[in-house]
Amino acid sequence: MARAAGVSVTTVSYVLSGKRPVARSTREAVEAAVARLGFRLNTVAQSLRTGRSSTVALIIPDIANPFYAELARGLQDALRPARYQVVVCNTNADRAEELLYLDNAVERRLDGVVVTPSWLVGEDFDAVRAAGIPVVVSADAELGDLDLVRADSSEAVDQVVGHLARQGHERLGMLAGPPGTPAGDPRLELYRAAADRHGLDLPAGLIVRGKHTREAGAAGLGRLMSRKNPPTAIACVNDRTAIGALEAAERTGLGVPSDVALVGHDDIEIASLV
């Protein structure tokens, strides 16, 4: 390869790895030699030699949720220039699956882990960190001293509840996530605090805990609206739950927002169509 390109072996390595800048003419000469000789980099051998995989795991609870599809695309777009690939690991919000993928990250010498946890706690990452693998958590709640990336849910929730208060709503219900999860508990507490600030009632009897799915949203709406004093507005833990609640409202003849207002969270693309 180096002989065909008229450069050193070290220069070929720099071009193929992308880890060192080289002159444009040199890169073009190497790339032309690669194409002419039909060369394919043996990434398995390279990984064994360097101890690096050029692979990052994205561990998510539900690949069917469009929010995580957008997250995967954004992560891949950010890592592609550095020649990293992303492996998507779907856990179905199952703790055993989450732990399995963390073990796999260590065994396969992955270069990083990005995780939206359902049931994981800080110490579950001890082996990953001991292996020197960087970890980034995407969640509303902190997990020990792990690096955390999250949206400003506090501001978003305050805007939502403030809008509902200005529309004259007084009784708020919520379709919250499962108890004990990094998304379910923090988001519920944010709504409780915002309801207090804006003078809305969010009683325990108008809080339904469930999965982040359309099915849970449909079932939750039925439970809330069957209460003796049902809410005039319902906040949903995410947009999929809100879409399920909307579908149930339409099936049962409830007007939205004339009979009950519905609010989602995450701003997935399909939410703009319903």
C-alpha cells in the first residue's frame, strides 16, 4: 500500500485511521492506492492491536419510541466524523438486559457507553468504569458522579403548567412513569412543584403510574376520567403516552381539549400531526 501510494507506512496509517492530519495531496494518493488495490481495513485485527474498537454503545429502553430513534441519529451524526460507529442496544426497559449490555461493553472493549437507564443505579457501572470506558447518562436524574446530559425539563414543565393555569384549569392529573425510574420519579416531582407554584391541584388520586407507551396512556386516561372528580387537564410523561391517551379519548367520545386537555413531553415528530 505504502509503495503504491509513494509514501511511508506511517503515513498510510495516519490516513486510514484519521488520527493525524496529512496533506490533501498525500491523502488523495493513499485513497487512490486503496481503491486501486481493493484494500479493506481489518478492524478486528486493529482492535486487538490497539485495544480500541471505534464503537460506542447506545443503551435505550425502547427502540420503538421515536425519541430514541432521534437520539441514535444525533449520536451517530456527532461521532461519524471521528470514524466511530454506534451500536444500538434495546433493553425493553428490563434491568437484566441493561446489565447484560454493560457487561458486553466491557467484554468487547467498547470505546464508550451512552445510556438512558430504566432501572440502573450508580454502582451498576463500576465494572465499566474500572475498564476505563467513558459513560454518559441521558436522564432526568443523576446517577452518582457519572457524566449526565439532560434537557431542561424543569423549565419545560413550568411552561406547561403555567399555560394550563392561564387557561383556567384547576385540577391536574398525570400519567407518570413507573416508580423508582430515572424518568418517572423526577418528572413527577417537577409537575408537583410546578402545580404548587401555579396554584393547580395535583392530588395523589389523580396520578397513574405506568409504562411509557401508548397502551399505558390509553389505559391511564380511562382510569383518570372514571374518577368521581376527574381532572380537567392531564400531563403525560412523554408524547407516546399522550398519543395513547388521545386515541382513548376519541374512542370514548371525550373532546380534547373541550372535555379534558392533554399535554405530552419530548416533542417527537409525530406529535405535531395529532
